[in-house]
Amino acid sequence: MHAPYASRDAWRSRRLEIEAGGDRFGPEGPHSRYRWKLLKLAVAAFGLGLKLIGLYRRGIRNALDIRLTRLDLVFPDLPEAFDGFTILHLTDLHVDGLPGTMDAAHAHAAAQEVDLCVLTGDYRFRVQGPFEQVLPGMTNLVAAIRARHGIIGILGNHDDAAMVDEFERLGITMLVNESQTIERAGDAIHLTGTDDVHYFYTGAAAPAALAVAPQGFRIALIHSPELADIAAAEGFRLYLAGHTHGGQVCLPGGIPVITHVGRFRSLARWHWRLGEMQGYTSTGVGTSALPVRFNNRGEVALITLRRAGV
């Protein structure tokens, strides 16, 4: 692996310091605690309103209607041996959230045989507290996934540093500002995964991980789309993210009301391009804050890499 830290211990020390301190940091600076409190009040009021008008149960049904999204992404410089390479992308599982969402994720995963599975963060429903309750669900999911090159995961803003070791015991290769190379018939692609950049951005770590990634066809695994410009500038070809839930609650036409990103709100869902880089921000499997969705469906994404002209 290639990483900007001398060891994971250095990363873990800094991550635990942020977790214990209570302050959270994104690329644009610290998050406002006052704004967060207002948002929590607004979410509680919205939930109560849904119950009063009889739409809460419909929102739950919507949240359980999780689809499999298939898409082909074409690149002129994709190594020839990787033409047709399939990636199962799961994000924002929130395992201990709404019962039933993990059943859907498990079913979609079990039905596919892929080359690689990537998990792009947010395994716990709450943003802090115990996480042992997610391990049984994660264990079952890992057992269901059939991926020739294994499972690669990263952390999200709902996740603790301690999850890294626990998930690796389950057989998930966790990337913490690190890169992993996959070789196939003499060709290679490189995946770089960062720590969460929405709450746990430390200024140097994630950009440094992108900067020192091996040269060649590179894929960034970053929980939110907030570092898209940096990844594009470093020459990454594909950026896979989640975090936004696609808005979770959207206006008619699927227009997100809240995306929880400080930058690149326009990249909050589905397929996008930034310069020469393509990206996909999945709407995710689970829900957060409230177990409802409106005008928005959860998903498991099945991405096939294609080489142009082949």
C-alpha cells in the first residue's frame, strides 16, 4: 500500500483526537455546532409533521424500496485487461438504522458475481456511540458478496477509527489515506481511499494520499464528493462517493433539499463529470436522521468499466 502517513498509528492518534474533541472539520473549515442543532430541530419537526399528515409510513416504504442501478462508464485510457471490470458499490448502509434495508442490500449483493466490491462509508446510523451492533449485519453482508478481487472499504462521517480493525477482521481491506493496486493480465488499476473528509478532514492527509497515489488508471474512494476538484487535478479517472443519500428527501422531480455537502452540491447524486474525471455519487442503501425517503430511491450500484473503442 502507498500512504502519506508513516503508520496507521499516526492517523489513528489524530482521528481519535478529533472524535474526542467534538468539533468536526470539512475542507472549508469547522462545522458550526449551532447550525447542527438547528438542523436537528428541523428534522424532528419534519418527522412530526409527516406523522401528523399520515405520510411517515409511506416514507418508510419508500426507504425500503432499494433498487439495483446498473451503469457502464467508458474511458479511453482504461487498461485493456480491465475492459468489462465490474464494481459493486455500496454506501451509507447505516446497518443499525431502518430494519429491512440491509436485507435488500444483502439480496442485491448475493445476486451478483463481480470483480470488486467497494464500500464508501457510513456503517452506523448515529454519528457517535457504540458500533458493535453493526458487526452482525456487516458479517452477513461480507459473506454474501462474491467479488473476485475482494472488498475494499473506507470510513464515513458516521464511523469511528476503531471500525477499521474490526472490519479488516471480517475480510474487508480498509483504505485509510492509502492506495491498493489490482493487477490483471499484466495491466493494473489503482484505488485510493481516504478517511472521511466531511467531518474528519485534516488538511493534509486526504490530499496527500491522492497526490502520492501510483501513476496509471486511478479510482478515488472518498465518502463525499467534496474533494472532487483535488482528485480531478491529480489525474484520477473515477471518483466513487456517497454521503448525500441523493438528498434522501427531495422535491418532485428528485431535486434535493439538503445534501450535507459544503462544496460541489451539484455532484450530490448519480453520474457526473468534472474535467476529465467521471464520478458517481450513490444515493446509498440506508437512511439517516429519519428513516424515510421521498422522491428518491436508495440503491446498490453495479458499475462496469468499459474501454472506448473496444
